Amino acid sequence: KQEVTQIPAALSVPEGENLVLNCSFTDSAIYNLQWFRQDPGKGLTSLLLIQSSQREQTSGRLNASLDKSSGRSTLYIAASQPGDSATYLCAVFDNNDMRFGAGTRLTVKP
Amino acid sequence: KAGVTQTPRYLIKTRGQQVTLSCSPISGHRSVSWYQQTPGQGLQFLFEYFSETQRNKGNFPGRFSGRQFSNSRSEMNVSTLELGDSALYLCASSLQAANPEAFFGQGTRLTVV
């Protein structure tokens, strides 16, 4: 059974800092990995989708990498801003369903 | 184009009652998945529908059921509500069932009292 883990559970950084969020999964037989952002009480906003054949995806200040063989993905956020404060979730899709990590709660202080 | 729409946004029900939640996917998307999110358990998969057929089901009791209509809109029903059913219920739509990119709605916040 696929297990997804995100470290750290919470992170607080000053504005302008570059940061890395980590996601690991136990079964490398995935179709894709998706990073989401969730604001309190709201739904999930898709940030980046990495297909299993890809190594990384970039969107603006965000860069996500995927290493299937080691079961790891990272989300890199450059020049963090207070508006980046949210919970970041990674999810892997295998043959049957999408499994989520517990998320990393990010706070960017002005 | 319009995103995933979930109704209602908030709901308060009493123990023992039943509830129906609705999800309208992005136009053209045929796959709809439902998730339950609680502080203790995180996001847990409930079920997925594709072209009116349940394709996958998570590990939830039979009180949780769903269906999908020919226009891809989906409903989720929970019968005999328990306090522990209080959660944010999220719906996601995808263009296809396999290897999907999921787009989520804003969720329905269900409170059982």
C-alpha cells in the first residue's frame, strides 16, 4: 500500500528566503505526482504536475523535481513571499487512486 | 472555463440524519473523485466515478455512497450521520480516469452535531 510522507510538518521562514519542501513515497510505480496548495478551509489548488517520465517541472517561482527510483520529490520555492503561506500537499497517483501526504504548513513572515 | 463546483459550501446536520453533497466537474471532464479531509486523518480517498461507473472505492463504510450522472455531475450521500463524519469533503475532476491531473473544488464543510 502506497504511503506518502511530507517533511517537515511545519516551516516558518522570513520573507525572501528560498525553501525546499520534501515528499517521499514508498511505491515507485506511480503515474504522476502532483503538488497542491491549500489555504485554510479551502479546496486544493494544483501547482505542478510531474508525469512519471519527467524529472522536473517549473512554474514561476516554483520548481518540483521527481526521483522515482528513490521515491522522492521536492518542491522548491524561490524568494518566498507572505502570500505563499499555506499548506502544501503532495499526492501520488498510481494504478488506482491518489494518495496524499499530510502536508507541510508554511508560514512566510514579513 | 468554470472550475469544479461543489454545493452546498457549508452544512450542519444532526446525528442519524443523511446528507447529499453535489459536485459539478469542469466541462468535458468525465472522472470525479471524492475525498474526506479531517485534521486527524488528512485527505482520504472515498471513491471515483468515470462515465457513470464507480471505478474505485476507498476504505469507508457502506454509509458512504455516490453516483454519477450522464452529464458527469456527481453526488455523494452519507446516511446515518455520526459525529466523526464532520469533515471537509472535496471533489476533484479529471479529464480521464488514468493518469489524471486533478482539479479540486472548494469543498463542502459538513458539521454533524
